Amino acid sequence: AQTVTQSQPEMSVQEAETVTLSCTYDTSESDYYLFWYKQPPSRQMILVIRQEAYKQQNATENRFSVNFQKAAKSFSLKISDSQLGDAAMYFCAYRSFGGGADGLTFGKGTHLIIQP
Amino acid sequence: GAVVSQHPSWVICKSGTSVKIECRSLDFQATTMFWYRQFPKQSLMLMATSNEGSKATYEQGVEKDKFLINHASLTLSTLTVTSAHPEDSSFYICSAHLSSYEQYFGPGTRLTVT
């Protein structure tokens, strides 16, 4: 079974600064997907960014980028120019690549606080 | 974009009664939907995989007789919590599978059992 670990229960950053959220995972599979989801107080899960394990290039989406280290099984999220609207819970998630549809395995989450 | 709805958004029921939660994909068809459970200040835990026209697949430790899942059409999956008890109080979230790397989440349903 796969596991996802987020070791930072809470992170705080000044508005406009950069913050990095950590995520490590354990798997015996060679192909898989990794995701970062944002859950604001509304509790609606919002996809921030995704990475296919077979791609060496790190994914980027505007102010959000990842540092994917496959050998180290590490998948960190960098948020640049932090904004007040970025405040939320952030979950790292893993999904098998297999032919069928698989659910996601989530980490425990990191609560991101943005200081104005 | 793909939209998934859940109904109701919040339900309060008495202990011993059953409650049904609906998950609908509004603008796409989903042969597979997923049900997650989230306790306060905790992560999402996959409960079961709902497949249209076939039986649901439950994760280890999830009571299939308590959490009945029916995926009767390509746009609707339902989760029925039978004989609910206070410990079943939680936030239930569904998601619909669109492609290999796309799952869209519903807004969630808060269940309170008194």
C-alpha cells in the first residue's frame, strides 16, 4: 500500500513571500500520479497542480511549482508571491497509474497561514 | 470545467435512522466515483469506489453493510449511511473520475447524528 507523509502540520508565511510545503511518499510502483490539493474553509477540494511520475520536468502552474525527486520519493510544493487567498489546508495526494480508476491516497495536510 | 454536486450539503439525523447522500456529475459522465470521509482537522480517507452498473469496492475496514453505495447511472452515485450513530458524524466527499489524472470533487456533505 502507498503512504503519503506531510511532516509540516502548519506553515506561516508573510504575504508576497515564498513558501515550500513538503511531501514524501512510499510506493513500490514505478508509474503514478502526484497531486497537490487546496482545501479552503469552504472545504471544496481544489486541484493546485499535478505531476506524472514518468515526466522528469517539474510541473508549474503560475505561482505554483513542484520539486519532484522520484528517487527520493519527494514532492514539494513551492508557492511564490504568496497571497491572502492562498491560506488553506494543502494536501499532497498519490494515485496509481494502473489501467483502472483508482482513488487518491492523501497526506495529513499542511495548514498554510498567510500573514498580511 | 467539470462540476460535481452533492446533496444535501448538511444533514442532521437521529441515531438509528438512515440517511442518503447524492453525488452527481453535472456536465460529464463518470463510470467511476469515489467516496471519501474526512473527520475534523484530518485528512480525506477513501471509503469506497463506486462503479456504474456493478458493486462498489470498499476499502479495508469500511463496513459495506453500513455504508451502502449505489451507482445507478453514469451521473449519479448515492451513499446511504444505515442505522447511523454519532460516531458516523463526519464530512463525506465524493469525487468523479474523468480521466487517468482527473478527478473532480463535490463540495461535501456534513452529517451530524444526534
